[in-house]
Amino acid sequence: MAKFEALIEDIDKKFFTSVYNAVKVAGQEVVAELQQRGPSWTGRFSNSWELAEGNIAVSGNRAQGEPLAVIFPKAAPSIRKLRGNTEIVFRITNISPQPYKDLALDKIEGQFEHITPEPLTALGRSKYEEFNQGRSINSRRGAAGTGGPGRSSRTADLDWYKDYLSGGYIPRIIKTQLSAAVSRAQ
């Protein structure tokens, strides 16, 4: 009987570890997509995403430059911690200082000036849109070309974050990763 219980314990451990790792990888993929879809001028915002589960948090380096992957530690929680839980919760947040974070997420209005003539990151330059019309004095970051004198620009569409959250991307990534984990377990 002890061998059978050990076998069941081993199967439980492998199953829970597979599910945990699938959700962890999904979280890493979501962060990578947010980095690619969001604004990127200096790269500081792109490098300020954080992935957390429980009391473990991993974040970007918050530095200027191209987006760097946010990789969660390989260790899965113990089987005892997972057993009885019906959910694994990873939190994804951007830890840029306020109000910069909410400006970049298009949640609030503000005033914008270029700190350099064009984006410093290759990602930002690849998405750079310039308009022959300025912005309103107080506007949201993505509302370039909507009024006012001069020129304006952006490196991400208006409401990029809201559109990402409501676009079904996160459930699709989680489903893909869980399906892959189940396939590997068979």
C-alpha cells in the first residue's frame, strides 16, 4: 500500500507542477506581449513590468533600453501548498512611478514633450507614428494628431492596454500553455 500511495503522491506532484509551470509560462508570455504592444520611447516603461505569485515577485530592470524578458523562478510551490487550492494566481503589474504609469496606460490625461527627437528603442522606432497635427494641451498619450498646433507622435495606439485586456489574449495564452502541459503529461 505504501508504494501505491507514493505513486499517487508522485503523480499529484507532477500534475500540479505541470499546471503551475504552464500558468507561470503564460504569465511570462503576457508580460512579453504587454512589452511589445505598449509604448516604448526610452524603454523604461517596457522594462517595468512585474510578475508575482504569492510572496515571490520578479520585475524588469526599470532601465532604459530594449524590453528584457521577465523570467519567473523555476521552483514550483510545494505540493502541500497547491493541494486544496482551486486557483493559481499570478499578478502582472507595471511598477513605473505615478503618474507616468497611468499616462503610459492611457488612463489619465497629461501634457507630452519629446525628450529626444525619436524613440531610443528599436521597438519604439518600429512602431513610431508621427502626425502633422499636434495634441490637445491635456490629452491621453495615444491621442496623437487629435488637435492643437505642431506635430505629435506615439509608439502605441490609444487604449492599447484596455484593448489588450478585453481582447481575449490572456485566456488564449493560458489555454495554449495548459493544453501544452497536458499534452506533455500524456
